[in-house]
Amino acid sequence: MSEAVPLVSLLGDTALLLEAPGATSLEAQRRIWALAREAQTWPEIAEAVPGMNNLMLTVHQPLPSPAGVIRRLQEAWPAVVPLALAGRVVELPVTYGGEGGPHMADVLAHTGLDVDEVVARHAAPDYPVYAIGSHPGYCYLGGMDPRIATPRRHSPVLRLPGGSVSIGGQQTGVSASDGPSGWNTIGSTTMCFFDPSLPQPCLLSPGDTIRFRVARVIR
């Protein structure tokens, strides 16, 4: 059976979006990272930005006919060698519960687990950074234990502090700055994920890994 072909669509006249076939997975993300690196060398491509199960590409100027680039992307997808998960491992000390984890009780009620088991399951995996997005420095992570998956909140929090550690559906993440969120916040960390004064403003990149360390549990 031939490999599924990714869908490529136009975003206006200066950008394209490739959507990987199948469900989001580390294997698909590794292929997206590899294709982003390759496409960035093509003369017509201005920027290649990995997303969650997709890749956005901008071009230097409107393409007279985008069909050639679309075909090239679709042919490159099965040919690229997925990049290894070989980035940095960043350890984040997390205080679970308390004022910094106001929705821990909701996660406990949904999962039926006690606080120690939720914390243990959340802190156990190494989380690969799939993509950077949502807001500057925010990391989309893979690898969360499905046992602690909790649906997003019906009413979002309008101002969640930066450093908030939250669960939304099958994913977990850390807010890089203050802002609204519909996820369930179970803890907090003091790590700075985005500093515009630095040559590389984002602390982490796709292919890096986050490891949560239990600093404290407030019951």
C-alpha cells in the first residue's frame, strides 16, 4: 500500500499549509521537522514553521503557480528521513496544587485519582517538544499519560500567569506568559520561556525535551 499523501492548501498568496496524514505522533512530528529543514533551503521559501501535525511555509513573493511547490512538498514527505529527538533536555521544577494549581481538584474529580498519583503520572514522562506556538515561547508537548487526560474547561480563565502548568485534553503544557487559557492548571514553575532581548528569544525548540521535577505538592 502506498503511503498517504499530505494535504497542502494555500494560505492567501504567500503561504502554504501542509497537513500530515494520520494522527499526531512523535514520528509524524520528526518527519515535519525534517521537511521544514529541507524546505527552508528551497529558493522560493522564506520560512518553514513546524506546527502540531502540520507545517506552514511562507514564500518570498506570490507564486505564479503554486502547483509545483505543492507537488514538491508531497513528494518530499515520504522521502525525508525523520529527524532524531536529539535536542536539549530541560528540567522544570514544579509546585503542584495550591494557588498555582487552582484546577487540581477538577483533574482529580475527572480522573478519579488522588493528588499523589496525578503528580506522579504527570512528572514521570520525558515530554518531547512537538512545536512552538499559541503564544511566543509556548511548547506543544507529546507523551502525557492518558490516564490523567482531562477535557478543557467550559469557561476559560481570562488571565493565567506565565509558568502555569496545565492539562488540556490529551496534552500538557506550560504558559510562557500571562494570558487566557481553557486548560486545567495543576501547578506552576518559575522558568522563563521567552525573552525578546536574547538572540534566540524562545528557550526551547522542536526536538527539545521537558522533564518535570516535583519541587513541592500543596494539598
